[in-house]
Amino acid sequence: MKTMKRTGLGVAMTLALPAAAIADDLRIGIAASLTGAYAPYAEVEGARCMADRLNAAGQGPKIELMIEDTRSEPQLSVTIAQKFLDRGAQVVTGIPFPDSLIPIAQIAEATGATVFSAPNTQVEMQIAGFENFIAGAVPDPVNGAATAEAAYAAGARNVVLLKSADAGSWSEMLPEWFGQSFEHLGGTVSGRLSHSIGTSDWSPQIAQIRAMSPAPDAVMISSVLPDIGILIRQLRANGFNGLVIGSDGFDDPSLEGTVTDPATLEQVIFGTHGPTGTGGRIDDFLADCRSKGFAVQGIFDALGADMVLQTHAAAMRAGSVDPVAIRQALRAEGGNPGITAEVISYAENGGAPVKTVPVIGFRNGKRVVLQDRVPAFVPDWR
């Protein structure tokens, strides 16, 4: 039995504890991109903050976080995850892409451990159907569909898709799922252009966009900063005044500083995992963490906090730190508490959470929530 109450920092959950206290530690191993291309999207500081909070509360098992830098290298993350498993981790994670997570899930099966990737959105892990895998974010087709609804509502009717194979389906297929949803609404995909992650000169793509007839009124890309900030500036400098539409890769606080111009920001929208910079539960959590000295930045830290909070709640619910018992409790009916959503449930989809998708825009240089719901239409991706 459990009860929930709303607090200024999220949802507090009171669980009926087992008769005997849980003696063993809950070990969570995070092979994280502390440096390298994916460092802005690491979940580590949020995870640390949540572990510190829960350990201070003194209920349930003590949380031990094991953290090492992958340097954004997939193979290194697999090696580090194996080290964590050898040290008894019940939960491990790595770089949130299949070339890291698939081998980690395979080696974790022998111990019963769960691979819980807080920021993973790629469908490869869901399609593979690993029984021991859980993602902290909704799959990319859902994100793309929600963002398409918001873009169409904002007036976009003719979009060009920028695609890259460098980050798997997240950078290559998410724009396609956006495009399918956009066309379902009545919009047109006028072209598809390729790019590489790490691009700083977008002039070839911009020249092709300028040559299109009719001219597109929107560009959609799923990529990382600083690339997307540079793209936005270069599009504007070359006379493109339409929407620039993105995914969770836009959700880095450096976006505003990279783009700089508030008028240009007002032409940017992106789908993400929870509203930050708009005031609310997630911002309250991040502010509290900063006040305690944790270098949290944004939504990916909140996802890291979710991973720790949900895993700890599941261990308390199970009355055990046995890895299989924890995973069963993570997937139990009713869900477990989160920061990015009050309750996060895996009972319906197994490895993917049931959550709304916030779509963020800008007004006067500040973030605003354009919509926050489950999209009405999601392309078939299985």
C-alpha cells in the first residue's frame, strides 16, 4: 500500500516498509559521458543529488552510486558496465545508444541486473525486447509525433528534414517519424538532407534549402549542441525565417546562449522529457540540487534523478535489493514516483514509460510550454 503527496520538489511517496529493514546496499553503476560529444546530456549530477537526498532520509536501502567516465565512447562504456556488474550492481547504464546498451544488456542478463538508461529514446532497445532493459524517456516516434502536432499548430506546413546516421535512429529516424506525423496532419515534407554530427559549416545544406521551390517554412533536425545552435544562427543569417524544430538534443541550457537573439529563439520549438526553465516541479528540484552544491544543468539531470528515485522506490516496494525483484517492482501496476512526471509507469509498455511529451517554445527569450500531452497519432515503428 502506498500514499502520495505533492511537495515543492516533486512527489513524496510513503511505502509500507517490510517488517525487517533492507540491510544490503542498492548499487547503481553509471558509465557516463562526463567528457566528449555527449557530455551535455549526462544524467550524473541529478542522480547524485537524488541519491544524497534519499540516503539522508534514511528509509530503505542505502544507495551506492558507482560512476566512471566513458569519454562518450560506446565500447568503453561496456567495459565499465562489466566492472560495475562484477562489483554487484543491481542497476547499470551506459551511453544511451544501442551500440553501448545492447552489449551491456547482454552481459547484464547473467547477473539479473537491470539496464536502466535514463535518457534513452531509441527504438532499437524496445524492438530488441530485452527483458532486463528500461528507458527513462518515451521512444523517439512519440517525441516526433508530439513535436509535429505543435509545429503544425504553430503554422508550419512545408518542412525539410535534416538527417544523420551518426547517432542511430535518434538522429536519422526521429525526423522521419516527425515527417510521417506532420503529413498525417496535412503538412508536406519537401525534402531530406544529410548532415554529420560535429558540423560547424551548414552552408551546403542551407544552399539546398534556399534552392527549394516552394521554399520550406520549417526545418526539422534531431542533433546536439553546439551544432544546432550554429545551424539556427546560419539559417537566420542567410534569410531563413521559418521554424527550426528539434528534439531533446535542443534541451541544453546553452541553447539560449548559442543562439543569443530572442527573436530567433521565438522560431525554435522542440520536444523533450519535461519542462525546464518554465517554473515548476523539475525546476524546483534542480534549484534545490544547486543549493546543495550539485552541478545540475537541465532535463537530463532530472531523468537521472528519476532513475535513482524509481529504483529506490522499487527496492522498498519489493522489500529487497535482489535485482530481479527490483525490476518486477519497477514494472508493477501503479508505477513509481518521478521528477519528470509525478508517477511513471512501465506496466503498460515494459521497457518504455507512459508519459506526456512537453513541447517547448520561446517568448521574449524565455522558455514556454506550447503543449504537454500524449500525441493523438504515433507512426507505426515496431
